[in-house]
Amino acid sequence: MTLTKAARLALLLAIPGLVLIGCGRKGDLDRPGATTLNTKAPAGTVEEKVTVEDRPFLLDPLL
């Protein structure tokens, strides 16, 4: 395989990856530690936080 063909193949494989990088959540970025405002509860009331069960995931050892 010549260098030209290898470069074309690399470019051909890189384009879909670059397109998929642009996919994601639409909207503004959240600041770190930003909390969401709850407009359902009256002012001055404290809501209980819902705890979520920690379930193992297949890729956890890689992290």
C-alpha cells in the first residue's frame, strides 16, 4: 500500500469520527457545580435528595 492510499484511508476513517464528535447535547454548557433551580417548591422549603443505587457497569474497570 502506498503512502497516498494509506493517507486516503486514514482520512476516510477519520471523517466519521470527527462528525460524531460534534453530536451531543444541545444547549448551553453548564458551569461546574451548577445547580438546577426548582420552581415547583415554595421558597424556603428543603427537598429531599433522591439517592440512586450504584450499579456496576461493564467499562468501570477502565475508568
